[in-house]
Amino acid sequence: MSDSRRASSDMSAWCSAVVLLSLILLLSVRENNASDSVRGSQFSEKPCEEIYIVGERETLHTIGDKCGDPFIVERNPHIHDPDDVFPGLVLRIVPFYFSRKVKHI
């Protein structure tokens, strides 16, 4: 009889754990969807900040063109493969603008 009690208590503990984990996952997904997160594509009206979060369908080339930083890979040593860029990736951006000032003597 003690074996059946133990088995039922183990089963109820597992069910409780599964229900608790399901609730935690459900609440975390709802919070992520409700939050106003800033993505890279939302910066199109603003100049790029020093910290840039990659948005969907962005590549290092498009980000470099938009932000004026052709050396994104060199400034971000955590990028091992330039083709492996995904939404949410955090980049350090340093705009690199050419200034062509001609001095008249």
C-alpha cells in the first residue's frame, strides 16, 4: 500500500511541476509580447546609437550602410560568422563618416 501512495504522490508532484512550468512559460511569453522592445528597424528615423539591436531581415551590410559603420565585424568580436546575424543580436556601432573639407589657401 505504501508503494501505491508513493507512486501517487510522485505522480502528483510531477503534474504540479508541469503545471507550474507551463504557467511560467505562458506568463513569460505574454510579457515578452506586451513589452515595447526596441528593434533595429525602428531606428530608421533616428541616427544609429552606439548599441544597436539587429531587427528582422537586417544584414551587417544593410546596418553598415544605414549607420555609416563599415567595420561592424571588426568592432564586434562576438561575431564569428558575418552571415550568422539574427534578430536580437546586440552590436557596437561607431559611425564612420567621411568629411571632405577643402581648405583654400
